[in-house]
Amino acid sequence: MEGLIGIIGGGVFFLSWLIQSYETKKSNKVIFSKKFFITRIIASLILLTEAVRVQSAGFFLLYIATIAMMGYNLIKIKGKTKII
């Protein structure tokens, strides 16, 4: 089925928001945890694969940038805040 990779990637990307919402509700404060950023990286890798499949330079660059930003956030929270 054409586009299945994109659907899966979009689902994983949405899952990251469910994780963030659950952790925020559980702690009564806004939480962006290691799980959130890792889920975003996984989703972006899946969507990057789809960008290559459909030969979209714009989406390719978008997901490369997203992966870089999520990696940066993981590095920043590792040394400065408690990782949940």
C-alpha cells in the first residue's frame, strides 16, 4: 500500500504528543521527557524514509532538521534537568 510508511510515521509522531500529554497530566506540570524526544526522532526517521521514497527535498530537509533539534534537546536535558 503506497503511503503506508507516511501513515505509520504520522502515527508515531502523534504518539509523541500522547506521551507528552499523559506525562503532563500525571505530574500536573508541563513535561517534555526523554521519551517524547526519542519518539519524535523515531517518527522523523520513518517520515524521512517516506520523503526519500516520494523524492521530496523539502520534507527530507524538514525531517533532518527535526532529528537534529530533537537530538539537541536530548543533549540539553541530559545535563541540566531530571530525565523522566
